[in-house]
Amino acid sequence: MPQRLDAVPLASPEDTTVEELVGRVSTAHNNYSVARLHGDGGWRGPAQLAEFEEVCVVIAGELLVEHDDGTEAVPAGEQVIVRPGERVRYAAGEDGVDYLSVCVPAFSERDAHRE
């Protein structure tokens, strides 16, 4: 039988909201995770050099993905993939951002190697 899931709020900085829909915390899944994130305009997360692959699907606003060669601006309705070992920093565009993050294997703070 299909199982309805509740989003689990995760600790996050004041200018962001992170809810895990599926993953290590909410459903004990280790092979993948799905989270819903919101960043206010001007939000800028820590740099990371993750061991997992991450796909970000932008629902509203604009996600800025800073990387070694510059910044990729990803508007609503588009998506970006970040492969393991790529150093990135996520930030919100001027009007903020709402996006889904899918990580394979599942996101973990330890494997994100945040700076």
C-alpha cells in the first residue's frame, strides 16, 4: 500500500527552510534523499565538496550555483546536477529561491564536507 509521508523540518540558518521529504532523517533511506528548500533573497550557504550526486530542481525564484569556474544561475522551471567531488556553494537570487534537492546516495552532513 502506498505510504503518505510527512516532511521533517531540519535545522537550518535563519534565512532558510529545509524539509526532508525522504532520506536518512525522515524515512531512514540511505540510498537517496529528497528535500524541499527555501532561501530568502541574499541567502548564501556554505561551500561543499560532496561525496553524493545532487540534482536541484528550481520551483520558484533563482538558484545560484557558485563553482570553481564561475556561477551558474538556474531560474524557476530548470534544474542543475552537481556530481560528487565538485566544489559548489548554493545561494538565492535577489527574490529568493524554492527548490527540490535529490541526492544519491542520501544527503548527510558528514558526506557534504561543508566548509
